[in-house]
Amino acid sequence: MDVQVKLFGAFRDCQPEPQVVLALAEGALVADLRAALEAHGRAHWPNFNPALLARSAFASDTSVLRDAQPVPAGVGMAILPPVSGG
């Protein structure tokens, strides 16, 4: 299945488009999506930071998902890096 991932924060600076489409197997988990985004980032983004990806959360249109949860089919996803400040 193709999963569209909206990019936010530092990930948004990695490419001109605000999203990336990644191919995953049906029934893939969020951990699989994280691994696919890491492979994409290492291959295509010179300023990719894998440590930031490790600390970031993935969210569907309605909730933040844990790595052990399945990626919902037909739903857009977002990568949410940690934020700081006040």
C-alpha cells in the first residue's frame, strides 16, 4: 500500500514537497513506516537526522500511533518531531 506522510518541523526542510509517499506491505506497522522513512531519508535527504526520526511520533488524521500499531489503510499520516520552547 502507498502511504502519504506529511512532513513537519525539521522534516519539512528536507525536501520542497510537504509530503512523501512510501510503499509499505499491507498490514504494515508504524515501526515499518518508520523504517521506510529512515531508508528514504538516508537515500534522498542530505540533511536527514536519524536520531530525530527516532524521537518523532507518527499520527493518523485522528490519533498518535505507537510503533506496534498497524498503519491505517487509506489514511494520511504525519511525522511529528519533538518541539521545545515556550
